[in-house]
Amino acid sequence: MKIQEIRAKAKALGINSFGKTKVELVREIQRQEGNFDCYHTATDHCDQPECCFRSSCLEKGRETEQTKKNG
């Protein structure tokens, strides 16, 4: 999801996006929607199937884990 889409989603939820990073904003949206604020922390598994950021989060988590292993 692009940052413009994330900002629009935040605005719809009444969240001020000014000065926040993408990760900070996504985590705030996650909390507002009743999910854990865990964006980019999972590596192989996510138990939040209703989270709209789930697929991009898991992809980024895998990339981060690979970087740690290869780094």
C-alpha cells in the first residue's frame, strides 16, 4: 500500500498523519482497527488475518530477516 493510501485510511479513521513515518502510521491504524501494532515485526507468521497490511507486512518481515541472515 502506498503512503498516499495509508494517509487516506488514517484520515478516514480520524488519525493525524503529519510528521509520522509509514511504519508509525500503519501501527497507529492497526491499533485503531483493533489489531496488534506489529507492522514489520513478523517474519513467518501473522495471527491477524483481518489486518489490511498483513501481506505487505509479511513480505517486508521476510526481507528484513534475510538481510539479518546474510548481513
